[in-house]
Amino acid sequence: MTEKTAPSVIRIEHVEEAGKVFQDTFNAGDIDGLVSLFEPEAVLVPAPGKVVAGSDALRETFAGVLATGARFEIVKLFSIHRVGDIALATTEWKMASNDADGDLVTVRARPVIVFRQQTDGSWRFLIDNASPFESLG
């Protein structure tokens, strides 16, 4: 279950729900909420060869993507494996947005994501290799 504990702070109570929590927060346009889903030193790989690290860089990246009017959808959760306070998830998502010409572009990815459980029992993204594998314009 997702619990909003303070303005723009979102908690992932169960790691199995992380994709849905991210999807709902993204589609609500909540940049602060998205950043709160990640550890402060988290790493995101949004495209091949591009690495974004830390809360400020994540905020800037999410703001840029949300400015395109993007909509995010989890297609499938393939697996989640846990060892202590670390979890590894594989999933598939798609995102539809408009390019600079206003044309609809759909991007699909099958990321591998590492989560870490926090001292309060919630989960946060630690490494998100979200690099898309397909772009349909």
C-alpha cells in the first residue's frame, strides 16, 4: 500500500507495489513525490549511456520528462527477488509523450531495478536501469 506521509513524500510499503506507486506518482505529475521514491544517492539510467545520480539530478530529469506530457504505464512485473533489505525487480513499462513536433512517441523498457528497504520498513529505488529498448514514433 502507498502512504503519503508528508507533502510530496511517498512511501512504498511493499516492494511488489513499487511499479504501481511510481506509475501513479508519475501520472499525477508529482516531481517531489517521484524524487522521494529514490534514495538520495540513487542512480537512474534513463537512456543508453546516460546516468543520472542524486536527488537534484533526478528532479531535473523528471521535470523534463513530465514537461512533455508523458504518461507512464507498467505493462508487466516479471519478478522480484529479495535478500535481506535488498530487492531486485524486473518489469516492463511503456511511456507515451509528445516529441518536439507534437507527434506521439511511445517508449518501452524492461528495466532491472534495485531497491533497498529503509529502517521504517518502506522501500526506495537505489538503482533503476530504465534504459528503453524500443521507441515507436
